[in-house]
Amino acid sequence: MRSKSSVRNLPVYQPGKSLEEVEQEYGLKDVVKLVSNENPSGCSPKVSEALKGINLFHHYPEPMAPVLRGKLAKMLNMDPRKFIFGNGSSELIQMICRTFLDSGDEAVLADFTYSIYQTEVKIEGAAPVFVPLKKGVHDLDAMYEAITNKTKVVWVCNPNNPTGTLLDQTSLVSFLTKIPKHVIVVLDEAYIEYVTDPSCPNSAALLEQFPQLIVLRTFSKIYGLAAIRMGYAIADTPIIDELHRVRPSFNTSRFAQQAAVAALEDQEFVADWKKINDQERRRLMKQLEEWGIHYYPSHGNFILFDTGYPSYKVFQFLLERGIIVRDRLKYPTYIRITIGTPEQNDRFIQDFAEFLASQVIA
């Protein structure tokens, strides 16, 4: 048995270690997971209440998610026909590649961004064209220069994962204005609800202006619904119609749809956590400055920084103390941490300070 050539040599995606795995392996009880950019406070209590009322286990879910679609359309003041839903935004990334990429096509993306883009591009037999970041930010001028007549899709993650850097409205408009008509631009806004910078792009306005734009969003981050897998794309209706051709039947469950509707109804929860995240993000970046550590100024719920030591050593040191962070990144001395609760961040600061002290002594 042989898989198809575009799949054969693909690496398997490696998520961060789970709480259960670390608890078992190290015999720990109070493990802090600062690895997957989840919301450490969980989700709105309204979600748990909403899920109690589901009892139609014997019926398939609504394939078009009409209640959720209507709720989002009203909240964002957009045409409901411009939405499509996926089993997490990762499924939507897969659907976009399946719809718009043929073997031999090219897709332009940053060299240090969400890894699933390049994986899905390669599965379709297309070629990823990597453009280096510029001080941790998408280099839009260089990305534009990389576009050829073979380019079909451009990926822009904003804020970028894993650097957390943000592109502003002016930069994006200037970039999108130059894009050839045959190219789809995907603006992945998985972390957009965490942004407090007033220069944050207005993607609704961008969608009105640029018909070849697709905006991706997710309920896995600030809404705290990573377990139920729900993401959505917004685009002009001709694009949405094409995506529906490859959308798996009944791809989002009743649980996911109901949970997402309930989450949208509690914007107070979102606003509260956005404020806490901003305070803790500032506190952690200030602490990194005091340690003299280089970091990328983040607009998300995570921070990427240079430990100055092999990242696997830092990872292992923290893991043995019950803190899971992200290593195995492009830069061998960098780690990424999710911004936790104030108490979780206290633990990280204490344990990482202990690591730094141990290196001085050594």
C-alpha cells in the first residue's frame, strides 16, 4: 500500500502535550497548560447550560447551521449567505485548498506562521512559496513580489501565530489593492478578538472592498470552545458557494452549533477575558524586558520569546515542574507561552526565573 505522492513525506502535526499525558508521565496533580493558546478560564457558563438542552442525538445536525449563521450575521451586520462553517478553522483551511488549488499551483505564505497552511497546500499537490517575516511581521511587499501566474492563494495570519504581530488596516488595504484577480487572499483572524490596538483591521470593511478575500475566525480561542471544534469563514457569496461543493456533509455537530450560539450571547465574558489577557500580556512582556529577553510584541493570547538557551532544555525544566509550553519552533532557542490566568502566570514567572538562575550557577 502506498499513499499518494503529495502525502507520503508529510510530517504528522505535533500538538502540545496534554494535561493528562503530563500528569501521568510525571505524577503531577496541578499541571498548567500554556501551550495551545486556549482560553485558560474556560468558556462562558451559558455554554454549559445550553448544552444540557440537547436531546436530538438520533438526528443529523443542520448542515447550514441556520441559527448560528443568523446570530453571527446580525452581530457582524453582514449578509448571512457570506458565512460557511467548519469543524474548526483547520477544516476550512483544508476546504479552501481543496477548492482553489490544483497540482502545480503555488500558494504564498510567511516562512514562520501557522503550519497547517503549508500542509494542506502540499496535500493538494501545490507548492508553498515561503516569504521571510520582517521583524516578526508579514512582509507584504515581499509577499506581493512572490506572486506569479501560478499563485492561487495567499495566506495572511493576523495576528500572526506564533509571533503575535499585527498588520494594520492601511497596510492590508495597500496590499489587497495590488493583488491580481486570479488570487484568493485568506486572512486568518483566529486571535483577532484579543487585539486592543486601535489600528486593528476592520475585516468587514475589507470584505466589502475586496471580493477575493476570505476571512477565517474560530470559537477555539477567546470563546474557549476548542473541544467542540467550530470555525467559520466569511467571503463573497460566489466563493462561499464554491466552498460548499467540498464541505463534508453534517460537518459541524449540534453540540458545536449550540455551544457557539450560547458563546456569542455572552459578550460580557469575552470582554472580561480580553481585558484580563491584555493586563497579563503587558505584565509578562514587562517581566521579559526586566530579564533582558527579546520577545515579539504580541497582540494575541501568547508570547514568543528567545530564552537564550536550547528550547528543549527550557521545555523540559518547566515540564518537570508542571508547566507545558511550546518548543520545537523554527528558532532553536525560542519558546511560545500561552497567556494564562494571573495565578498561572505567577507560576511561570517563578519557575522560569528559577531556570535562569540555575543556568547562571551552572
